[in-house]
Amino acid sequence: MMYRVRIEVSLKQGHSDPEGETAAKSLQELGYPVKATHVGKVYTVYLSADSGSEARRITDEMCRKLLANPTKDDYSYALEEV
């Protein structure tokens, strides 16, 4: 089976986000009523797996080993059979 996985990686609460802070400040200077901006990454991955549970296992492993730094990042994902 083929699965599409949308993985979102974001900074854990309490970690500084200078890119997000700069974006928020710039948007405010342009007159937008922005209170805060947080920057993250989104990955769309297509993978082959025998079942949804295997696809979730593979996705967790990819996130832990490469896509997210467990020290500073949180991740979440949505899995869809295609």
C-alpha cells in the first residue's frame, strides 16, 4: 500500500525562535496585528508499507532519526492511504 504522510516539525515550548520573532516584528511594522509567529517545517512523504501501523512505525522512526531533533523539536503527522 502507498501512504502519504504530512509531517510537521516545530520547536518545543521554551526554545527561542529568532526567525519567527523576526517575521512577527516585520509583519507588525507593516501594520498587521500579529501577536507572535512561529516557524516550522512541513514534509510530505510518500512511502510504501504493508499496513497503516507499519507506516506509522516507519514515520516515527524517520522523525526520530532525521527529520526532528528530539532535544528541541516536536513533531506530529497525518497519515493517508493513497
